[in-house]
Amino acid sequence: MFLVSLLEIKNLSFNYPFPSVKGDVLNNISFHVEKGEFLSIIGPNGSGKTTLLKILAKLLNPVKGNLKLNERDFAEYDLKKFYKLVAYVPQKFYSVFPYSVFEIILMGRTPYFSIYGFENIQDIQSVENVIRILQLDELKNKSINEISGGELQKVILARALAQDSEILLLDEPSTHLDLKHQISIFNYLKKINENGKTIISVSHDINLSALYSNRIIFLKEGKILKDGLTAEVFTEELIRKTFEIKSKVVWERGGTLPQIFLNPFEAAD
């Protein structure tokens, strides 16, 4: 049972100041996130998922609305304090410099660095621990320019885990990962979630979201279509309305786990 509210989002709206982007990307969104939840936000391209996650990561400012973390307005947090509480894994990562894998992961400890900007023994130990858990030992001295897209995805996740935050924000965490590593990463995410970490994941993958999340938000055209428990929220009609495709929902584990089969040859009416 969830008792402590970590995040509160009320009447959130956002638009980009570009002529090519018309209307609100997010339109009057409200929801809250409790401590210990694994929340997945799913929806088609252009629904506002990544924009919403960037706002929650304090990378974008909403044009309207109120956001609170631990009952304090986002504006009350300086970046160092905020990123001790919130870690963000972007969908794409670029670096001009050929940092090593170890150096990239160490960047996750930046909120804990002293005023002189140097790491300490605890920072090094945290990085080594994450490297061991995600099995990145053979990569740690390599440049990020020498590793694959899937390996880079694990490195950026490792950087966020080294941050040791209460909340983990994930933008398409299964991108570039093969099936084996998708399951491995999500099994680990579920484990740390069960140990108390709050996870908010944005994804196109309906079945991964259904398998690992306890709560789902369906987002389309900047609006929430449905918000509810995974075991209750999935219907073929909602999937049709969200993704404009027909599907069949099969319930497993005594009717608590939905598995969704999409029909790629038949568009929704």
C-alpha cells in the first residue's frame, strides 16, 4: 500500500515556442506518484511522453501548472538538491568528448561532489558497485565511442543508478537492447523498485510495461486518456483509442497480468 506522495502534478500544460509545433504538447495534465510505485506512461509518437518526463526531470519548465516533490514546489529546489532525489535516463545521449564508460557513470555522482568538484571514496565505490551489478566490467575503461548502442544504453542507466536517487525517470529504457538484455534490465529495475525506489518509465512497449509496472498512464495528444492499476486498466477499446490499432488482451496469472497481441494488418476503425 502506498502512503507517501512523492510527486504531485496539477493542471500541467506545455508548448514549444516554434511555429512548426502548433498547440499544447501537454494539456492540463494532473496526476500524482506515490513512493514505491512503478509507473509506466505509454502512448504513440507525439503524445507528449518525453516532454512530460523532461519536465519531471526539471529540464523544461511548464507554461502552466504546479509541480511538487515531497510537498515542496520544484522551484524551491536548487539543482544539486533536486538531482539527489531525481535521476533521469534520456532516450538518446550524445557527448562531444570521448569519455570512458567509468567517467560517464561517475558523472552520476556529481550532486554529491564537494565544492571543489572532486569525487571521494564513496563515489568510486558507488560507481564500481553499479558497474558490477550491470556487468559492465569489461567496458569500464573503453571510450563511449567504442561501444554499441545497447551497451551505451546500459551505461546511461548505470550513471542514473549511481546517482542513488529516490526517483528514477526512464525514457524508452529498452531502446537498442536485445530481448535478453531488456529482460535483464527490467528484472533489475523491478528488484530495486521492490526495495523502495520509485520508477517512472516512458515506453512504446505495451507488454514490457504491463509485465513490470503496477500502474499505467495512457497518454495521447497531450492528454491523459486513462490512469489506473495495470491489473485493471488494459482493454482492447483503450488500446484502439490510444494507438489506433486492433488488439487482443489475454489475461494471465489469474487475471492479473495482461498480455497484448497486436494485429499489424488491421487498422482500427
